[in-house]
Amino acid sequence: MIRCVTFNPAVDQTVSLQRLQPGEVLRADGVRQDPGGKGINVASCLADWGLAVAAHGLLGRENATIFEQLFAAKGIADHMRRVPGATRTNIKLLEAGGRTTDVNLPGFEAGALDAAAVADSLAEVAAGEMVVISGSQAAGLGADTSARLAAALAARGARVVLDLSGPALAAALAAPAGALPLAVKPNRAELEAWAGRPLAERSALLAAAQELVARGIALVVVSLGTEGAAFVGADGGVLAAPPALAHGSTVGAGDAMVAGITAALAEGLELQALARQATAFAAGKLRHAGPHLPPPAEVRALAAQVRLLPLADWVAGR
């Protein structure tokens, strides 16, 4: 069982339109609503891959049904704590050319008792089990809520995969060696914020990722948008470039990559195979609206098209 933790899920409302023109009255081409938030997206993709998944975290009681329907449809074990209020809505304005503008609305408030209840729902996690913790903190929770939970689980021997940003990421990466996550997936801006310096040069970005590996994190994956992602481990790394990308909303593509990383770690894949699979998950997600993967055979076909480049060659521009 892979457990996915989400303290601040969201209902993703995607509005399709030809072109966003601020100040004008616009006619939408279509609209859809999907249960979302980073950890929910990860859990959904892992379930599509055929793995046993449990969802932990917080949900607003007022609009929990859309999440419950997803869990029931995909066989995801529901350990989410219901709290008063509604889960937030994230509005995605998707233009015909693929550009997306996000408007994230406020949602429910939570407190220390809610965070403690989520931690209690993970009390039986044993050494070696995989836990994914991703996304922001709900209003009312401390910025280090996810980091403290990650450290506690890692200290018990759980294999923790993190996709956090800002103070939450900084707190998680400041944990002592025995409480660090197994893997993290920052993007360039998130890695720059942790490092406290610009990482415009490829060599600087690689050096920052290697700093984290030297601290004891087994795998650092730096997502680089359409360029792909750098996969860095103790024994080296690769730049994985995706196959030709489908046009559409990029909502959840990074979460799909986290799911691919997690699935590959659970399956014991070596670094190159892991990089191919994680990149294929992200590319496959672009072909489907909502938090869904294409069938596994299609994902494997995409993985075979992923181009791998040694990081030394990537840094040198070869």
C-alpha cells in the first residue's frame, strides 16, 4: 500500500477558451471539474498504474462527494479526515494554445488537532512502506506541518517521497540525516529558493541537487518544464527529455511525474528506468484531462521514447 498525504486538496475547475483577454467578457468553449490537489493527483495516477493506494489528509465536508466518487471508482482507500467547510476550488483558464492561468480560491481552515488526526491515520506505517507527501498546507496549519510529518515517518523507516515548496520544503530538507526523505522533486524555482541563490546555469543547478544528495537524500529530481527533468542520485544521474508532448492542460503533469517516481521506487527500478517511467507518466498525463493516466501499455510505449542524456553532457551542452 502506497499512502498519499494531502493537507490542502482542491477541486480543479478547468475553463477552456480561445484566448484570455483581461478586462473583456469572454465566452468559454467548455468547463470541467475534477478532484485534485497534488496528493490526490498522485494517488489517482498510482491507482491507474495498478498499485494499491490510500489517501490521507483533509477534506472539506461541504464538497467531499467529488473526491469520494474518485476514490470509489479507482479503489483508493479513503483515510481523509473531514473538516467543516468546503475544499478550495482552483480555477484553470486554459487557452487554445496551451497557456494556463490559475486562480486559486481560499478553502477550509484546519488546526493542530486535524494535523494530529492525519498523523494518527499513518500510525501503523511500517519500515519500508512508501508515503508521498505533497502540496501546500491548509489555512490554519503551520508551515512546517508536512515537514514534521515527513521527518517522523522517515525516522520510523518509511520511504518518504516529497513534493513541497517554500518554507515546507526548507523545513523538510533541514531535518537530521535519519529523518530525511528518500526522494524530493523540486522545480528550478523551488530549488533556487532552498539554495538561496540563482541557478540559471546548468552546472549550478546540478551542484545544488548534488548538495541534497550529499546530505543523505537518495534521489533528487529537478523538473525543468518542456526540457524534461534532471534525475540525480549518489551514483550519478541523467537528464530525461520527454517525447513529443500533446497540447492540453499541464495541470497535474508534475504530480504524475511524482507518481511515476514513486511507482518506480516501489518496483525497485534502477535510475535510468526510473527516469524513463517518471517522464512517461508526466507525458501521458498531458494526453488526458483530469487526474488520470492512459493505459499502462501506452505509458510504457512513451517510456521507450524518452531520451536520456548523461548529466555531464547536459551541463556541457552536448
